[in-house]
Amino acid sequence: MSDQAAAAPSEAQTAAAEAAPAQAPPEPDAAAAAGEAAIVVAEPPAPAPKKKASKEGSPGAPMNLTVDDVNDNSVTLTWDAPEQVGPSGPDGYVVEYCKDGTSEWVVSNEKPFLSTRYVIRNLTSGDKLLIRVTAVKGDGVSDPAVLDQPLLIREILEHPKIRLPRYLRQLYLRSVGEAVNLVIPFRGKPKPQVTWTKEGQPLDPKAVVVRTSDRDSIFFIRKAERKHSGKYEISVKILDELEDKATFDLRVIERPGPPENLKLVDVWGFNVALEWSPPKDNGNADLKGYTVQKAEKKTGQWFTVLEHYNRTSCTVSDLIMGNSYTFRVFSENPYGLSEKPAVTKDVAHIKKTAISHKLQKFHSWDFSEPPKFTQPLTDRTTTRGYSTQLVCCVRGFPKPKVIWMKNQMEIREDPKYLALMKEGVCSLEIRKPSPFDGGVYTCKAVNALGEASVDCKLSFQNEDDQSQMKSKVGLK
């Protein structure tokens, strides 16, 4: 690249410049004849000289060049694409650096690349570097984007911080035989020193495997045992001064033992009183309670009476008279119920108690009632040739006998009339009546306690009224 040649003067020119520092700068015409190289030699090696584009229409300079990360041997840079890039954008970027106080620029990447993020590697710790980035488009090269100040190649100090997972901030329970695999993330620069201890003592490498990287530490137990329980502490230290610690409590548990000394204390009525003592082995965890069960001697089937019961005595009620019962109790912790229960040696017999019962004299209710019409007959006007029905309702006990009469004459077996009675509803149907069937109809109800009757009048429409009615219907 021609610009690089201009930025890096030859050794002869540099020596000439150092030999005559007091000479006055050449005249403008002489400087022009000497070329750009002479101008660079005359000026002090200062921050990243700007490069001129080799052609018109070259891309603009990259924007917002910043340092994303720096350590003892590398620098991570980021920047934004130039504003003036043309329709297809730049062909790539070139990253260069030089030591502060010199003018020898070193090209970090052999070929231009399109990413706006780049890592300069294999640097020397303690150096101060000037860094610049240029955009390339065809034969054109943009002005460089330059860091404002020389960058010191040194690991940035970051205070150590352990990020203990939330589930480890309280008692961490695991079962016997299970694997324990914990990942504890942390931060800190330079690379911190990580130390594990249990109850203030170093870990046994045969019991616990620890693997630590730059960002986290893995705590691994292949098969957990009760002896692995305890408080573990992780320490992350930097430079023997900055340190962060975190502690978690690991508890390896198993099933508890059965309760001790289960006794049948008392039996009365439908109730039984039981007592017992806590188990000798709680499974390395606090007990959650007890489960009490009962079984009839006849069937031998167990039924749960109490669950998660916290006391060591209880009363079992609602037992059946004449049956015999056996009882058993399980202890319970977070792992589960004990493998074996405590069983009562004695059997509880629920005795039948003698019951004397004196029959009381039964007084029956007297529902006798004379007939009474709850719904009377109503007067009717009917049409010749159309069947008509008369209806009324009656009640009474004993069931009354119903008699229908026309004009005080009893209606007997006449096919023209149909008399019915159902659920106290009395009805008389007159089939195709004629004016001769008009008159006063009476319904009479009779039983041993008395009688009752209701009347109604049945009349017929005149033939003239019927014809007028038919004519109206025809008009409609």
C-alpha cells in the first residue's frame, strides 16, 4: 500500500532527521520535491497520521472506533461502518497498529475483512499502541479511524464476583446415591485463583471433583453419601487483595427409620388411643411428620387415617363395633416414608354395647274428610254437533262417589255421556249435543262423612248466530 510506505519512512531518512534536529524546515517548494515521506519524517511520530484516499470516490472513514476488551496479549476492537460507502458497501477493513513513540505501522490482517469487530493477538504486555482502522473499496482507501490515546496492553482489573445460583442459597438436599453436579459462575480479571473448602478444611479430591475455568467452577460428586453433607465455601481471589466468597449447605438424605415403641394405650367406644416415640435415625433430615394406618383383622387391608401428623400420639375414631383392628405408623422426611412401619402388638377389639329400645305407641293421622269441590262447574255455551266437556275438581276421604245429573235426573248408562274421575278431577263429556241436551247439569259427590254438589248451565247458540259466525269466517 502506497500510504503505508508514506507513513513508514526509510531508515536513512530517519537518521538524517535525527542528525539535524535544529535545522529549519525546508521551503514549501523543497518539501514538495522531497515527497510525502519527508513530511512525515519532519513531524514527530504522533497519533496515527491520516491516510489519503488513493482514488476519488473511495469510502468514508469508519466511525466510533472503540476498545471492547484488552488483556495482556490481545485487544478487541469494534467500530461502525462509514457513512459514505456507496451502493455495495466497502470491500473490507484493514487494522494497523504501532508502538507509541515510533512510526512503524504494522498491518494486523493480511486481507481486508467485512466484520466490524476484530481481535489483535500476540501483543506484548506493557506496550502502548496506536491503533487505526481504514476501509477499502477497490483501489481506494479511506481516512483512518484512530484511537484518541495510546492503548496500554495490560489486563483490566475487574473485582471478583461469585454468582451463586438461587437454589443454593437455601439448604440443598440430595438423596443418597444421586450425583451432585453444580456449576458456580464467577467474574474477575486477571484470572482469579479459586479455592474450595468444606467446614474450613480443603476438599478431599477422592470425594469431590472440582474443575475450574476462567468463568466458572464445577463441583461434582459421582455418588452422594451422608458423609458428603456439610457447608462448602468457594473463594475467588485476585492479587491477594481482592476476594469474594460464597457458601452453600449440602445435605445428603435417605429414608428415616420406623417410629419406636408404638403402643395401644386405650380403647373406648368407637375410639383407640396410640402413642409412639420418634425414630432413632431421621435419615439426616428433619421429620415432616407421621402416617397412621389401620386394618381390620377380617380383611387385612390397610387404610390411611392420618398423614403428615406432627405429634407422637393420636386418637383414631369412627371404628366399627364388633370389629378388631391393628395399627401401624410410618415416619416421614423430605425423602419419603420409612421403609418399614412400627406395628402395634396388641389388637383393638371394638365391643358391641347393649342397646335397649322401647317401642312407642304409634298414633296414626286421621285424614277423613267429607267431599268438597275445589273447582266448581262453569256455565257453558256450545254449538250443535260439537262435543262438549264439563269439568270440576273434588276432594274427600274416603274417596267420594260421583253422580252426574241433568235437570235433577241422574245420568245413568247412556252412550251419549262419558263420565270420568281421576286424581280428584271429574269430567262429563257430551258427544255431539243437540238443543235437547241443554239444561242444568249437576255433579254430586258422596262419601260416609257427607256430600257436596255443584251446578252449571249448558246452552246452545242460535242458528242465526251460527250462520253469521260462518259468514264472518268465510269473509276472513
